[in-house]
Amino acid sequence: PEHFAWLVCGVSVDEGFADGMPNLREVVVEGTVHVMEIDHRAFARCPQLGSISFLSHFSTTLRTFGDGVFVACAALVRVELTGFPELSCIGDSFLERCDSL
């Protein structure tokens, strides 16, 4: 298996992207990440992420990691994976916008 890191931001169901950027938290998960069902609503409410169809293949609704950083849904904002620099670019611009809020 390839070694890669995912940078994700989690939001609760009651505090989604449509309401701004509440409680943004970040974490880097290195190693194998199991892909589960994707929650398209999280992406539809965050236009900064760009193409939903392109990201869906690598994104997922993530369950809790560590101390409960992820609640009901999560949006993939960066993938460091050889051959897909576009995803890192999307993630970087997204994080810059979040940091400025």
C-alpha cells in the first residue's frame, strides 16, 4: 500500500458549511485510510472544493479519529498522493480561505 496523508476538516451535522465555517479542526492521518460512504451534502455545501465528482473517488464520510475530531461528516481538503497534485492544490486554497475566516 502507498504511503499518503489526508488532511480533513470535520463539521457537525448541525453546523455545516452552509452556515459558514464553524469549529474548523484539522488533523493529518498518515498510512492506510479505509474509504467508507461519501456524504455528498458536505461537498455540495462547500464550493471551494471544486469538482465533487472528481473528489468523490478519494473522499469519504470519516468516522471518529482520536479524540472525536470528526463528527457526522467530513470534507476531504487535501491528499498527498503521487500523481494527483491537483488535489493538493485544491486543499491548499481551501485551507487558506478557512484560515482567513
